[in-house]
Amino acid sequence: AWANVPQGPPDPILGVTEKFKADPSPNKINLGVGAYRDGKGNPFVLPSVKKAEKQLVRAGANHEYLPITGLASFNKLAAELAYGKDSAPLKEGRLAITQSISGTGALRIAAAFLGRFYPESKTIYVPTPTWGNHIPLAKDSGLEVKHYKYFDKSTVGLDFEGMKADIEAAPEGSIIMLHACAHNPTGVDPTESQWKELSEIIKQKKHFPFFDMAYQGFASGDIVKDAFAVRYFVEQGHQLLLCQSFAKNLGLYGERVGAVSFVCADKEEKARVDSQLKIIIRPMYSNPPIHGARIVSAILGDEKLYNDWLSEVKKMADRIISMREKLYTNLVKLNTPGEWGHIKSQIGMFSFTGLTPEQVDKLAEKASIYMTRDGRISMAALNKKNIDYFAKAVSQAVKG
Ligand code: PLP
Ligand code: TYF
């Protein structure tokens, strides 16, 4: 039956892990996938998550189905975390929200909803570059994908003029996808004043802002600061949509906990959006998994656990920031040709090193160091034990 099915390429990010696993070297490092590692290079289960899980076991939680839109307490707390408790759409009961299968599931529901109901446009503009999965998931949901300028290779920073010009040039009512914080893969974010300008342009052009927030807390260690763009746009009256993931900030990768929410004009509009979200979700997966949502709900809904969690996110963010400083210092000490300030100034899980695909290949071959071919590294994979080895190998690769 499948004689004509062509062989497809592996996922460019998850494929790196496959190559890493096959390498026997004891020095090997996997900087491919964005998953936090502790100071010893191990996956990290947050202490607040462990406590919440113990509570769930003690309470003898059952395994019944959730409603189509998920756990109600989770949805409320996820919305409060992102928008703030005092946010107008929450207080006025006009936020439509559903639990989702992590951030990817949120994006998929959002794109399907836009494909079905957004009347102005079927074109979504994503930054160049963007998280690789954005493009196929938008296309598979019936949207056409176009790009706006984002990253400037020459400055290793934001091409703000290019970004503004492209968003301004997009036909009125276009869908504009924005990374809320800790842009993946570049680690380059707009400043608060740049976000204000973007809000104004998007408002004037009647574009639809589509926020992807996969790293709240992870960017700065401060969940309020990381939500600045989303909250500012809401204050400015944008009827945006927001995709949230709890994979990174709670370390719940495989539990697949996320949410997608739509700021609506009023309660009546919210009720109609809610009804259609259910109709989209039902034939996709019927209802979401329960365990991770219960963990998030237990943590966000308990003052003590919530405060524990805040300090744990901050600790993760701070460890990443300290690795940035150490990597920068090492590269400079080794007289590595080039300017490396971006390693320190970039934000979040990743650094976009500027290494060329050839240098990336050489690092894999010569030093058993694995990363995506765009030169992106997951900073969390670095620690006190491997950072000197890594910096030396990079320095050598750059020197040629
Ligand atoms: N969006 C961005 C920008 C990401 O980097 C990721 C990856 O973590 C996601 C969404 C969704 O990830 P997940 O489906 O694991 O929540
Ligand atoms: O960019 C990353 O590494 C994370 C994790 O298909 C990820 O966002 C990568 C690829 C993928 C799913 C998650």
C-alpha cells in the first residue's frame, strides 16, 4: 500500500539527538534540543513539581476524562499567569481559553481556528528565522506562511527597521506571529519600547497579533517581565491570541501541558469562540491529558508552592545566564576571532552563535559536539564540567 510514500527528512532539531546518541565519545555534548539540564547535565524535575505530585498521589486522584477544554482550575490559573490577575479580559469574563497538548498543540488549535474563522486573511507572517515547527503547523492548518525580517546577521541582533517595514507592508488584517519572549532560535527580543512601536503599527494596520509564549519565566527569571509584550498589547486593546507552554518553565516537557486563549470583545463573543474551540478539538484528540494540568494547577493555585516555583524558575534562568558569561569569557580569553558579546546579550534557552554550517559539522566530527546546523545552541546543556571543553572546541573551529 505504501510503495509510493517517499522517505521524509528527520526533524532538524530532534534529529540532532539521534546523532548524539549514536556517538560513543565520553566527551560528547548535545546542544540541540531546548530542554533544561541541571549543573551536572541531568534532566531537572523541579522540587515544586515533586511536591505537587506527592500531593496528587496522597489525594488518590482518579483518571477520569477531562472536559474537551481541559481542567477548569488549570485554565483559570494559566490565564492569570500570562495576563495578570487584574487583566481586563479576565475580569470581564471575555477570555476564551482551552487547555492544549503543550505549546505545539496550542499553536495547532490556534492555527486551525484562524484557518476556519478569521475572515480578513489566511496569511500568517512569521519571523525569519523562527522555530522550525511554526511553518509546517501553520501550513497543515490551511494558512499560507510569509515572513518578516527579524534577525540581522551583521549585527547578530534585531533588524528592527526591517521588521517594522515588513509588518507595515503586509496587507491590512494579516496574522502576525510574535514570540512573546526568548525568541527561538535567535535569543534576540525586541525591547519594551520596540514592543510599543510594534503594537502601534499592528493596530494601525488592523493586523491580528498571534503570540507564542513558550518561555515565560525562562527569559529573565521574572514571569511578569517576560509577559510584558502580551500584557501591553492587551492593555492597548488588541484582541490577540496567546499560546502557552508549561514544558520549559515547569520542566513538564513530556506531560504536554499548554493553553491557548483568545481575547474576545465581550462575554457573548467568548461563548461563541469557546463553542468552536470544542468543535475543533473534539475530532483531533477529544480531550487533553490530566496529570500535567493537575500539577500546574496545584502549583499555581497554592501560595507556598507558587513562590517555590518562582524561585526555581529564577534559578534555572540564572544558571543559563551564568553559562553565557562563562562562555563569553572563555571565548575571549582564547582569542577567538570575532565579536562574542551576543552570547551574553541574547535571552532565554538558546544562543545563536553565528557558527557556520561547516563549523557545526566540524564540531560534531572532531569534538562530538552536536547542535543544529543554524549554529543554535541550547545554553542549558552547558555546565562547569563541559564548558571549557566546549569553548576550546568552538575557538578551534572558528580559527579553522
Ligand atoms: N514555540 C516555541 C517558540 C518553542 O520553542 C517551542 C518548543 O519548546 C514550542 C512552541 C512548543 O513546545 P511544546 O509543544 O513542547 O510546548
Ligand atoms: O526548539 C527546541 O529545541 C524546543 C524543543 O519538534 C522542540 O522547542 C524541538 C523540536 C520539536 C519539538 C520541541
